[in-house]
Amino acid sequence: MPSVYIKTYGCQMNERDSETVAAQLVAKGYTLAPAETMADVILLNTCSVRDFAEQKAIGKMQNIVAETRRARPGVVLGFMGCMAQSRGQELIDQLPDVDLVLGTQKFHRAADYVGELLAGTRQKIVDVAEETGSEATIREHILNGSAKKSVSAFVSIMQGCNQYCTFCIVPYTRGGERSRTIPDIVAECRQLVAEGVREITLLGQIVTSYGKREIPVRDGLSGFVQLIEAVHEIEGLERIRFTSPHPKGYGDDLIAAYARLPKLCESAHLPLQSGSDRILKLMHRGYTRERFATIIEKLRAARPNIGITTDIIVGFPGETDEDFEQTLDLCRQVRFDNAYIFKYSERRDTPAALMPDQVPQAVREARNAALLDVINGIGREKYDAYIGQTVEILVEGPSKKNAARLTGRTRCNKIVLFEGSDRDQGQLLNLKITRTGSFTLYSGTHADPNRLVV
Ligand code: 5AD
């Protein structure tokens, strides 16, 4: 059977989409190639959030074309995901060696299309149409890939976004919000737990809007909190996470859920984007800096050790030095555990790309560096405070960089590297933190006899 190699750019949603496509192909008898050089089918799952991500995928495809076309003309080459959706046929016009362009509502068609292309019954396929019900098609998992058993799984609960932040291409690449049903999601989670998964991350472009139109509020609980409660009831599941939420979705019902539901990990990724009310308004974010700070205060009141991370854009059109100061100021006030900083990137079809006062690249760079300094400084203090503390970690497997080490995550979503053995895989361990690196915790306490929790 032919082999397939999928390279994924971008977010966890993309990782999940790639997994489902890989699983479909494996179910049809394909093997997964360890490298593109050996594959009969090469698929790039793309990201459009910034121009840089698009250019990376296009550059990669150009290299692949140069390497494979002459030596192995039968190899099927495809783009899928967000850039495939937004550029469609244009990608084949630009790169005529590409055979397949598969949009974000068509992942479940991948195996059929690849089969047709390999068999030569079709020469080129571009499918970026909308498809009713496609939100429920991201469901196959690979739990026993590359000789390791997964303890942690992603579950897609919804697709799309209706927020239309003025900088963001996602509503155009992922479409409008569509949610799966609670019973459908719970059935998938149950199956995963039955197969050994102990941690589930609920995924969507704006998970806090889950079920907004489909599921009525019950006892003051939004559809999203009802879903978390239903997943929480699954016996054998130890940890629940979700990403990515929108701050405006942090109602009191969700904050109370953190206090009430022990499996809901004390961790939140809460995208701030800017600390300036004027910029937040131009971004169409729907909250103020004060409201954002209040949400964090409430979360910390519910779970004092909660780990909080964020996304911030620097150099949004019209952002002045004063606006940027406001962002720095809010970061110093809130003290995030970590932040992903993005230099604003003009995206086609988005309102911000047409706004006046685009910020010069050099200013975007300078603000990026200045904010990084603040975030890194606070992060270091927060991580160093863990030295000497004992934390519960779920062991995921060997570390990618150093196979002699194992890697796991704390409930607050911090990565811990430690020396352990194969039998630690999938276990919950209590480990004492002995030192820290850049946004990493280390533990060397292999000898601690009390470290097994379960
Ligand atoms: N330019 C820069 N960063 C962006 N993001 C989204 N759109 C853009 C853009 N046009 C960032 C936001 C979002 C993260 C996933 O990517 O911070 O939260």
C-alpha cells in the first residue's frame, strides 16, 4: 500500500485535522511514512493566520516539488486546511505540480481523493466547498502511533467563528460557527477513555461559543459548561482542558465550573490581543482591559494556582506608543505565565488590512522585542517559584529532543522534563521540581519512592 506523510503548520485544531486525515488513510491500508522523502503522498496542512505561515508552507511545497517531481513523478502532492480554503485553485495556478487542494470542511474526503489521484482517474482535485454537518466529521484518532500509546487526546467540538475580529482570517477560512451535539462528543470522549486516554482537550476556534444557537441555557449554564459537565462525568478521565476560548465567553458559569469540577485543569489560555481599550475596540474584541483583568481575578479566586497564558498582537494598525504602553502595563499587572506574541500581519479580506496608519515593520519588531522582555522576565519568576515544589504531572512519553528524558504536563499546563522509565508512560506522578529552563520545569527525582499518585 502507498505511504503518506502529513506536515502540519499552525494550531492544535490543525494537528487534530491532520490526525483525522491520517487515521482515515491508515484505515484504508496506507502506511504513515516517517519522512517526506519516502512518501507516495505528501500533504501539507496549512495555516493562514499570518503571512509568514503561508509563505513557509508554499516554500516547503516548492522544495518538495524540486526534490520529488523528477525522481518520483507519481507522488501525490496536496495542500489542505486554512490556506487551501482561502486560496483554492490559485495554489495550483501558482504551483502546477500540486494535485490536491482540500478545504477545511472536506477533511473527511481526503482518502477518497488521494485514492482517485493515485489511480489516475482524476488529474487535479480542488474541493473547498461548504458542507453541512462537516463539524461532526473530525472524529478518527490515532492512539497507538509511533510505538507509543496516547494518554492525551484532542476532541473537536465545533468549527468556525462568528466573532470577526478585524485582524483575523479565521472566519473566512473556517466558516461560521457550527457545533457538534453533546451526546456525539461525549461518545467520542468515552471511547478515547476506554482506550486509555486520561486527558482530553476540547477544541474549537472559539470554544466558549460552543452550542450558542443550538443548546439552550439550562440552570444558568451555557452550552459550553453543560458540555464540560457531561464530559466530566466520564469515569476514568482525569483531566479536561479546552482551547481556544474568547474572554467574552468567561461568564460566571464557566468561572464557577473551575471551582466546582476537579477534572477541569487549573489552566486557561485567554487571548488578550491588546491592553489598550482603543485598540481592542478597533479589533472588535468585545471587552475592555478592565473586564479582562476582572476575569483573571475571578479565575484566580476560583483556583489560586491557575496557569494563565495569552496571545498578544503588536503593531495593529493605529497602535501608538501609548497604546503599546497600555499593553505592557496590563501584562505587568496580570502577570501571565507565558504569552505568544505576534507581529501584526495584514490578511486579505480582513477590515484591519485596509485601516489607516499601518505600523512600520521596524516598530512592530521593536515592540515585539520589548514585550518579549517583559513576558520572559515575569515567566522566569513564575517558573522559578516552582523550584522545591511537588507537582502532579501526566506523563506523555519520551521527550522529542532527548529520548532519555520523559515529558509530561502539570495541571497548569507547564511542561516537565524528568528522568524516568518506560513504565512511567501514561501515569500521573508527583514530582519535585529541581530546576527550570526557558518555560520548562525539570525534575531529577527518579529515586523518590512516593512519587506514584495512581
Ligand atoms: N496578525 C498577527 N497575529 C494574528 N493572530 C491572528 N490574526 C493575526 C494577524 N492578522 C494571532 C492572534 C491569535 C493567534 C492565534 O494568532 O493573537 O490569538
